[in-house]
Amino acid sequence: MACNITAGRLAQCATNLGGLRNVYIINYDAAATYTITSGELTAFTASTGYKFELLNGSTFEETVTSSRDNGTTFYDQVLTLNLNTIDASTSETVALLAKGRPRIIVEDNNNNFFFAGLDRGCDVTGGTISRGAAMADKSGYSLTFSAIEKLPAAFVSGGGIGSNATTVLSGIGITIG
């Protein structure tokens, strides 16, 4: 059994930024195939990802759960999206997302791309459509997506400083719709 680590990690420079920039939502297709090499997704069967631009307040977190007694480990992925401004088209999209189980590529403010719900898809597990009380309050959507996966969200190959979303995603077979 190969459970031994093969490297350590040095302290990193303080050059990272928190927060998310965009997500790309891909309709679930059970027949989709992919290739992961050393924790990076290097190929995905051709699909279309629909871009959602994000403002402050959206988060993506993964929780590791392991049980030595049961011999199990899994990763609980939770993505919370905050989308401003209510409109008919977005309300229709929210209703469809709540009924489906999309795969989601998360782009952070460091130009890293992570693939959430790669094997099993993501479920909308909650959310709100808020209209606010005062004039300065949020009028928009908050959606929570959850996925339980065998591995942590894979980095998408080609991301990082100076990367371009169109180039990164087309490099693995995804077009932006």
C-alpha cells in the first residue's frame, strides 16, 4: 500500500490572494472521461462551461474526513456563490441548477482552477433569493453547492500566474459558452 509521503513543504511567500474570481458550470454527463496526472486535470471530454463572474463573498472549501476504523477518506466540497441582481433569466438558471448536478470549475484570484464534483457532480443544497430590506442591502442570489469526492478538487493543468481562462479550459477540452 503506497500511503507514504515523498516530499515536505517549505514555508511559502505571502503572495497569494483570497477569494474567487469566476466559476464555470458544466452540465453533468455520466459518460464524461478525464485524465489526472500528479493531482492536475490534464484532459476532460469536450464540454461547454458557462461562466459566472463573481464579486466578493463567494467561497470554496474542502473538508477532509478520514476514519481509521472504517478505512475511509473523502473530501466534502462546498461552494457558496453570491450573485448580485435578480432577473428572470438567472432565476430560471437557478431553478435548473437546483434540479441538476453540475460539475463546476472554480477560478480563484490567483489564477488557479479547481474542478469540483469531478466524479459525482455537485448538488445545490441550499440558497436564498434576497431582495433586502434597506436600499443598500443585497438584492441577489446565494447558492450553496456540495459534492462528496474520493479525491480533493484537482487543479486544472495550465492555471497559475498570468493564465487565461479560455486557454486553460480549452487546453483540457472545455469551451466557454
